[in-house]
Amino acid sequence: MSKKAIVIYTSKRGSTRQYAEWIAGDLGCEAVAFADPRMKDINLYEYDCIIYGGWIRGSGIVDFDKFGKLLDAELMQKLIVFGVGMADETADNYAQVWGYSIGKLDPKNENRSILYILGGRYDPAAVQGMDKFLMKVMKTVLISGSTPDAKSRANFMKDRIENGVDMVFRDNIQSLVKDARKKLEEQ
């Protein structure tokens, strides 16, 4: 019996979808949007590696809370999660994203799920409505709450918010794909 993987994702402006497609291509499997009606017919127990990706809003991975309701300990052992955002992968950022995603389901990581934070794309001209408002608030909070030590980091993020950033690179998935192949070998 051959080993099977699946990539499930939530994407708003295309960065997460791009990563999902690259990962699926490298693993020879399917990438399916979490909102796709076909999701209701997918039996996650048929897969040896389950990869979920979503964009990061605040410190949470969008729709992971909903996806997480489909998971039990057996499925968590097969899980790799990736969040796509415009903040750099620092220990603090990683810990926050972990806490709002996998950490809510498995605080001690007894199931050995894996989390990756991948660089995203942000174009301020493409943002509208509530998202535009939230980014304005985020920019204000970054600067107003800055300590002298954190000021340069806050200004760096403020620049990304004002001018945009593109950190979506195919090389960003190399370690994730390697870990997915390991999970496939384990099962």
C-alpha cells in the first residue's frame, strides 16, 4: 500500500495557496482548499501525512481552529501545519503562533505535530475594508507600545505594513517537504 499525503489550506490573497500547490507538487499529492465542498468527502484517516496551511492573522492561523475540530490524537501524529505571514520567524513569533494553533489542541506536543512559519506577501494597495482597518491599528499599536529595544523591530514591521513585502519563495518549503517525507516513511 502506498503512502498518501494531502495538503489542505486557507488562502485569502494567494500566498498560502502557492505554498500549498508547491508542497503538493513536491509530494505528488493533492492540495485542497479548506472551503472546497469536496472537504466534506475527505476521510483524513486515509492519509499518512496531513498538511494544513493558512495565513496568519494576529498570531492565529486562519481556520485552523475549525480544521482542528476534525483532529484527534491519531491524526495529530500525522500533522504538519504552516502559517504564512509577513513577520519574520523569531522565537517569540513562533511561540505565539504555536500557542494559538497546535498548542490549543496539544499543549505538550505529545503527538509530535510540526509547525512552520513561512514568509508571505503583503500588498497594502490590495487590502480593503476591515483588513485595512486592522492593519492601521496594528501599525499604531506596534509603534505606541515599542520599548527602546523593540523600536527598530517595530519600525521594520511598520515599513512592511506601509510599503508591502514579498517573501514567498519556493525554497521556503524545503524543510517542510523533508519533514513530510519523514512522516510518510514513519507510517
